Amino acid sequence: MVSISYKYTKEAYFMISLFILFLSIVFSSCSKEVKEEKTSFNVLMKEQFTKDISMAIDFIDSAKTKNSDLKKTFLESRKYFKKIEPILASLDIENYGFLNQPNILKIEEEDYTDIKIKKPSGYQVLEEEIFTENIDSLVVEKHLNLVSNRLKIIKKNIRFSHLKTYHFLWLLRKSIIQVALTGTTGFDSPVLENSLEESKIVYQSLKTYINIFKDDFKDKELFNTWNDEINKSIKNLSSDFNKFNRYDFIKNNTHVQLKIWNKTVADWNVSFPFELAIKNDATSLFSENTFNHVYFAEKNLGKATDEKIALGKKLFYDTNLSAEKKLSCATCHHQDKAFTDGLKIGTGVTRNTPTLLYAGLQQAFFYDKKAGSLEGQIIAVIENENEFHTDLKTLRKVVVQDSTYTKKFQTVFKNNKISDSQIRNAIASYIRDLAPFNSKFDRNINNLENTLTQSEINGFNLFSGKAKCATCHFAPIFNGTVPPNYRETEIEWIGVPEEKDTINAIISKDLGRYYVYKTPERKHFFKTSTVRNISKTDPYMHNGVYTTLEEVMDFYNRGGGTGIGIESDYQTLPPDPLNLTINEIKDIIAFMKSLEDKILEEY
């Protein structure tokens, strides 16, 4: 019995030992996984983000107490908001948009039965409410509560676990671009003009996050390059708002960082699942290779090949597509006039003819944004009785009956059946290709030549700074499509008069966006057009009221409609005079003229 007991006891110990060994391996493995999780970039990013958003919340809550220094605590909260901006602006676009929206009524119009009118809130609204002579404490308290609640919701719900390395690279580049195109323009800080200091905070935050990835750099010198470059940017941003050289910053900081970013992509051996608005390999913001045109096109219609663009050009110039065989798209969009017609009001329509150059790089079409794509805009032109005066069915018949077209469509679209959507897509593809980015300004900011005058450089810096033009006409397209997401094209109420009048001015009779959904708050709102090639696209405004750039600048310098006596609760343009000098206006006009492209013959 003893021997048997000993035998079983020995076996039991052996089994127990195996079990303990098994547990040790499991716990060791789990411990290793926990250790890896704690050091993963997702966890470290979340820790930093949580720390910063908590501080933003603490300071905004402190601002609500009676004993607080309201202005100081607000600015401290905003500082931490800018620290989380690189993450929040990418991971939670909607909530970031709420917290950083301008103090302008927001209207969302899906259809006649779904119109939402939202009053703004967030840091920009609070800035205007706090830094004023007569503070309305109840209004301020309401917005402090809204901001605090939104920040707490974000802190509770934001997720990092799904992030891949390419997500970080995207948000890194997006933040760099955002600083260049909106951060330094005063778009975020319209009252205090504290944009440069806030941009420094953003860069410091980027430096913190890049340091999390220090061990991912195979080329250690590349990591050092990032730190050096960010330090240079912070140093260069230490400037007076009105004196800051934005041209130099984009040319010698932003563009340099885009190149470093591409080197980092290669060093980390990262691939991207798709492209956003900016191409994944872009090294300049002012290049024909900057934008991914597919991002702006109707989905599922394929890329614009050279053959498709050539087909679209043939259709663009074909008068046979109109009912009376006399009109083509080119009838109203002349190449030598930057694809406008030079008329105050276009033939057979009620508004000035806009340029088609860079038309594809926006998210809404016509002055009233009634079309959501180029393909949709083409339908309206085809069916307009004062333009093509036909319909899609007839248009298709004309194309199908032309053997030259049928062969080209088979080659381009790889099928034997021509559809009206293919016809429209071909024309739209041609128009999207009209984005050369070869102006004098483009060539200089890309270091291809050194011919910009000091006046032209000053003009760009004024345009993007003191004159606040770039808070509506966003570089590099200089239209109303908002970077860095390029999801929305803005419309504005600026108070364009019926006639040239600065004494008894009356607003233009055209109600603009109002005609689309009959929303009263949208009367006299019009899409922000590009100022590229503005030297060739006179007369100006939706009604062609101004014939010179000097007249246009005088209108803005006075404070838009308000400055000439046209009052409205909905003016989106700052109503105060810009106080630009005669020489400053000359510089801005010189800059705008430097945006004239070389219109190549192949267009």
C-alpha cells in the first residue's frame, strides 16, 4: 500500500508540476501581451489624449465658477483643446467641427422635409462672447456648459484600439496641412488673432506624438529631422499675426514636412488602403499632383484616364449635343477667358458665368449649390431651355448615332452600351482635368523659379492674414471648399449690391440659395468662388456688378454689405472695415494676378 501511495503521490506531484509550468507559461504570455499593450502606440496616444482633454475640461469647468478669471481659464482650456486637435480632428471630425465652428448659423438642407437650423457653439463662439466689452454672462454660461458636456462625451467615447500606423501618418499630415491653410489665417481665432500661438501648440503636440513612434524609425536620423523641423516651425510661428510670412512658412516648412512625411512612409514601409482628398504621395499643396480627383467625383464611375478626358473634351466642344445644334459647353466657357464668357450675365441665364478652372475641386456646383457634383450640374445645363434645351434621352441618342463616339465609348468604358451617366462622366472628367496649378505663384512656391515680386508675396500674406480673404477663399484652390477634409463647399452672405453704390446701396435682387429650399435664413447666400485666374474672369460677383479688382477690394475693405449700408443678421463676412491701405490693396491685387495660369493649348 505504501509503494502504491508513493507512486500515485509522485505522479500527482508530476501532474501538479506540469500544471504549474503551464500556468507560468500562460501568465508569462499574458504578462507579455499586457506589457506589449501598455507600450503600443494606441495606448500611449490614448494616455496623452486623455491627459490633455481632461485638462481642457477642468479649465472650462473652472471658467464656470464665479471666482474664476474667465478669460484666463478659457484660454487655458483652449490651449489644451489645440493640443488634442491633431487627434480629434481626425478621429472625431463631427465633434471637432462642433467645438471649432465659426459663430455663424449652420443650416443643413437635405430636402424640403429635412431642414435643420443649428445655432453655433464651441471655442470660436466663446471667444467672441468673452472678449467683448459687454459680456452676457448667461450666454457665456450656456456655451461653457455645451463645450464642457461635449468634451466629456468625447473623452468617454473616443476609441484608439482600431488605429493602424497609417492612421497616425494620415492625422500627422492632416494636422500639418491644417496649420498651413487655416491655422495661420485667423480662421480659428477671429477676434484675438491668436492663431500663430495656437499653431505652435499644435506642433508641440505633434512632436509629442511622433516621439511615441521613435523606435519605429529604421533611419534614426529621420526621427531627428522631424524634431528639428518641428522646432524650426515653432520658432518661425513666433511672430506677429499681421507680419507673419505665410508664403515662406508654406514654402520652407510645410512643403519640407510633406517631403519628410513621404520619407517616413517609406522608412516604416507603410501602405494605405485608399487615398483621401490629398494624394498619399503629395509633396506640395500647390501642384497638379496634389489632389485626388476621384475623391471629388461621383462614386463608382472610375478614374479619369487620358482617353476618358479626351472623350470628354470632344463632347465639351460638340454643338450637336444641343437641341438646335448651335450650343456647346464651350459656347459659354471660353478657354482664352479662363473658361468664362466675359459677360456681366451669361447668355440665357440669370447669373455671371463662373470659371471652369478648378471647378472639379469642390463639393457643390452653381452659385446656389443646387447640384452636388459636376455630373449633376451637367444635367441642369442639358435640360435648361435657355441652354441645351434637351434631355438625357435625346442626348444619348445623338451620341449613339455617331460611330466615332460609339467606338470611343467602347474603348473608354469597356462595354457596348452607352449610358447618359457615362456621357456626363466623360464631360465631367475633362472639366476636372482643368486644374493646371502652373501659375506664377505656383511655380515660385514650388521652387521652380524665383520671379515673385515683394508686392506679390506681401499680397499673399495680407490675403491670408490681415485682410482675412483666406478664411473664405482657402488656399491652395482659393475657393470655399474647406481644408483639410474638403468635405464641404461654403456659401456666404456678403451683401453684394444691385448696382455700384456705396451711399444708397440696395442688395442684389437675386435670393441665391433661398430658391433651392425656400429657407428664409438662406436668402442672398452664394457659393464662394475661386480667385484663381481672377485677372481673366471679370466682371465679378454673381451679378457681375463689379468690373475691376479695385472695386471688389473696396467692397471688402468697407466691410462688405454692412459697410455700404446693407444690413443683415446673417452676414458671414466680418462687418468691420479691414482698414487696408492703398498700397496693401495694390499688393493683394498683385498677388491675385499672380494666380493666372498658363492655359495650355491642349485644354
